[in-house]
Amino acid sequence: MTGRAPVPDADVLVVGGGPVGLAAAVEARRAGLDVIVLEPRPAPVDKACGEGLLPGTLAAVRHLGVDPDGWELRGISYRQEGRAADHRFAGGTGRGVRRTVLHAALHAAALDAGAVVLPRRADAVVQDAGGVTAGGVRARWLLGCDGLHSLVRREVGLEVRDDEPRGTAVRRRRRFGLRRHYRVHPWSDLVEVHWGPRVEAYVTPVSDGLVGVALLGPRGMDVDAELATLPELAGRLSGAEADGPVRGAGPLRVRSVARTAGRVRLVGDASGYVDALTGEGLRVGLAQARAAVAHLDDPAAYERSWTRVTRDYRLLTTGLVAAAASPWRRGVVPAAARLPRLYGSVVERLAR
């Protein structure tokens, strides 16, 4: 006699309670589904990120019923060795929002929508014909929203193995991110991207007296040493007190074999990530969250939607990272300044 499969505890189990996981929870609740989120860290959760919500990202956050406080952003400025290429957004403003503020707002929105957040980790992911289990919770579907180092991605066999030996050019080119806040009044309503000899520094005002600086570059970066190679930015921060610790993330490039495996869907950074250079990670992740919920019962449709919503991000970011790692690095900002229409069209594509 065959026993019956256990009754699911929820329709959707979200592994990872970062912004993308919480957005997925809100979307699933709006679709009338019971949702449980597994997140071992207490809210709000901080993370090394640029903290700039471009206009399209801010609109997506507002779609979730969240409108966090921050600093209005009107455009992007690329800066290098005394040259600058500025572009102001044509279709509205963005906002610099401290990560903890954004996370707290999304966490509250998920709870208000009726999602249950459990303070626990996922473990082995086990699937059968009727459901999937992880962290002691059984659901009809599982959304893996657990970031760059996704356990879900590994558990369901969607991890792309890194077979590059240590010391190879591929490993040497791996990029990482660091972020530190400084207590200083913002000097601009633009996100500044300072191109140094080997790093890019993203400067994002997040409140009246606080500016975040995120560095992208090779393993082993030292924040103070790298800022010293950026005289304009170092001058702006001279005498400013650091607020909080340096936080890091990486390696940033992540690939997945596919985005679906049985009843599991990978969403956000867990599904694949190129780099933070274009600042699009959150916008793309929120779009994936909506698509994953809309196509829970159709894995092929989710794969197609994932490809569509990530296409521009993957193409633009791959191209910029290639330029950043090439002899053309010193020509990026001069080229943007000489070709303002092209630079503006790229910024607007990122901002939408």
C-alpha cells in the first residue's frame, strides 16, 4: 500500500529573505498563494551594494507598496582623471536608499501581505511529484532567492562548476565589491562613478548626512588605498568619518545551468549574475520575482521570461566589464564625453 505524500505547509516556499525574496513573497501573496520565507538573519539585513535605485527600480519597488526614504537621484556621472560625462534621467528621478532602510520596508510589506517569515536556514532540497521540501517546510513550489552563493542552486544541480585552475587569467579577473558609508553631506544629486586605475567607485547619497561608496575591482582591495588613486573623490571625503564597517561581496560573476529544476525556480542573483557595474541587479531581480510567480506551473515560460528581462543587463554589463578589464579602460569616460547621445541612451536603458 502506497502512503500519501505529505500535505504542503504552503503553496510557495521562498528561500532567502533579501529584497528579491521578499518581493517574490509579496507577488505570491497578491496571486492568492500561501507563502513561507526562510531567512535566518534578523531584519533589517545589510549587504555590500551600491544602494542607488534608478527610476525603473524605484517604480518596481513602489509597485510592491514600498516607498522608502532616501536621497533623490537625477542622473549618473562617469568621472575619470579630471574628465566627466553627465546624464540626467529623462523619465523621472531615482533614489539613493540605504540597504537596511529598503530591507526593513520590504520585510514589513511581506508581513503585511500575509507572508510568514521563519528564522531558519534551508538544508537539503528534496523534491517529489507533489512538492518540494527544504528547512523542514514542504511547499508546492520553491523559489531560490538566496543570492550569489545559493545553496538551492547547488542542491538542485544548477550550479556551473568552476573548473578553472588557480592562477589562471579567468580567476585573476574575478571581481569583488566593497562598500563603506561616510558621514558627509551629499555634494551632488547624481550617482558618481569614478574610474580609477583598477577599480570603479560608486558614490551614492542615501540621506542628508550620509554617502555610500562602493568599490568594484579585484580580490584584496583596500578601501583607503584605492580611494587614494581617485584624487577628486578622496578630496570630497577628506576628513569625513566612516559610518559602520566595510562590507564585501563576491566573486560577482555567477552562472547557472538553467533557472528551473522540477518545482524549483531560481530568482535574482541565485539565477546568475554578471557584475554590479551597471547597477541593475535589483531591478532585474524584482522583474524575475514577478515572472517566477506568474509562471510557477510553466518552467519553459519562466526561462523565456528570465531571458527577456535579463537580456539588456547581461549584454550591457558584459560589455562594460570587458572594457574595464582591457587596455581601453582609460578611454571609457573620454568616449562617453565625446559621444553624449550614445552615453545618454545607455543610461536611459539602465534607468527604465
